[in-house]
Amino acid sequence: MKTLRSTRIGLGAAIFFAAVLSLSSYFVFAAIQGDFGHFSRIQIEAEEEQLVVQLAELRKQRITISNKTHRLSDEFLDLDLLDQQARRLLGMARPDEIIVR
């Protein structure tokens, strides 16, 4: 026949293992699905790759704009670029040009 003490030990062990199992499950879930978990890290890395590509594109655009700005500055005036920009903005053409749209 079972004694009262053996029932308490069995119940205490069951509660202990249930608590350890639930805490372990929580930490595993948080490590995978949490705000700082594995899936969030993968998502942040993919976003970082997209931003690096976007940064490279913006740097190229900045260099192009900087080059055009320098070519239109007072120190260095590119007459061909000035003519092209003026005709584009004003919508004008030379008499010997044919406009194709």
C-alpha cells in the first residue's frame, strides 16, 4: 500500500517537471519567434541587404547630381550641358533639329 509521503514526492516531482517543461517551452518559443528571436534576425538581415542596395543606388545618384552641379557651377561651365538643360526646361529646339516623340 502507498504511503502519503510517496504520493507527495510523486506529486512534487510532477509539478517540478511541469514547471521546468513550461519554462523551457517558453524560452524556446521566445528564442525562435520572439522580438529578438531567430525569425526576427533573418527578417532584419534581409531588410539590411535591401537597404545596402538602396544606399549604393542613392550614392550613385548623388555622384551624378554632384557631377552635373559641378559642371554648371561658376568655376566650371559646360556649355553643352547648359544648352541641353535650357532647351529641355524651356521646350525649345534649334531650327535645324527634328524632334521625335
